[in-house]
Amino acid sequence: MIRVVTPRHQPDWQLVSPGILLLCVFAVPGAMILAGHGQPAFNGVDTWWQAYSFTLHSPLWDAVNGILNWVGYVGMLSAQGVLALALVAWKRPVTALFVAASGIAALALTQLAKVVVGRERPVGAKVLTDTGSYPSGHVSATTAFLLVLAILAGRWWMTSLAALGIIAMMISRTYLSAHWLSDVVGGACLAAGVVLLMWWRFRDICIRENALSDGRTIWAARASRRRQAGEPAE
């Protein structure tokens, strides 16, 4: 685990500035949707993309996107919980708190925005959906988990995989007619902004915690101490 979790130190401005900018990119379309009573200035782009998505439909892509429909929400939230528990076991409790807090904050703000904006979803969704289209909960959950994973891994290839995963989920939600194009952009920006700002607050202590860890799980460390004290390990 100690070789997998290698978060890098970044200057404050590389986290705060893009974090705030991303939240603004999320907030402005939401305000425009409210001001336009569900018909914002960019509605033409949304409807054009939706029409294009219909041309891509096929049984194969229906099956693939059906899987992504489950993975993108329940799967990502579950994975984030498992990651937090694993970090606790590997003696990184503050890092686990960062993972859990990032996921909860992104989820809570997404659900709040859905209620406040109250945008209607596209007609003809291929999957079951709840109320509120802006922003996309699936894209928000996917972005939160994959970005957290990329930050903790600290490697370029993980960042590249995270970006591809987020883009795939954005395309999937519009393919399934579950969201407008602006919904998925908003979901990605909201979650990314939240994670970057959360990492800005947790960064130093998480990096220090990782450096001080010996890479053993809690129970392995306890067993080692018992052996050193001459007690039989259970």
C-alpha cells in the first residue's frame, strides 16, 4: 500500500484557483437554468447533443451503458467507502477521512443543487431516474472517486485513466438520455472543485501521514508488537 499511495505536494494556487474556477463553472449554468425557467441560453447545444446521441444507439452500446449506469453511482459510492476503510486499516485515518468527506460533500451538494435548480430531465430516458437533472449525480460520484484516486496515487497514468473514466461516464449519461450535456459538465465541475478544495485542506497532513506509515495494516503491526514482546500472535 505504501508504494501505491504516493500523494504529491502541490502549491496552494494549483488547488485553490482551479477548485474555485470549477465551482464557478458549475454555478453559472445552474443560475442560468433558474433564470431561464428551464430554457437557458445554451439549451440549443443541449438539444443538439441529445439528438446526436440518439444516432449512436445500438444493442451493444445499450448493454455497455446499462452497466455504466450501475457502476457510475452505486459502484462509485461503494468503492469510495471501501477505499476509506482500506486506508483506515493501513493506518492512514486522516487520508481515509479525506476520501469519505470528499465523497459525502460532493454527494450532498449534488443533491442540494438538484432540488434548488429543479431542471427537468430529457424525454425518453433508457434507465430509471429520480427528479432533478442538474447536475448529474452519476458524473459527480464518478468524478469524486476517480479524482481522489488519482490524487492519492500521485501518478500521471492514474490521472489519465481518471480523465477517461469521467469522460466515459459523461457520454454514457447523455447516451441514456438521463441528462443533458450541461448536466454532466456541471456534475464533473462540482465534484472536481470540491475534491480539489478538500485536498488543499487535507494535503499536508495526509502526505505526512503517508510518509510516517510503515506500510503494514493495523492488525499486522499489532501482531508484530506481540511477537517482539514474546507473546504468541493470534
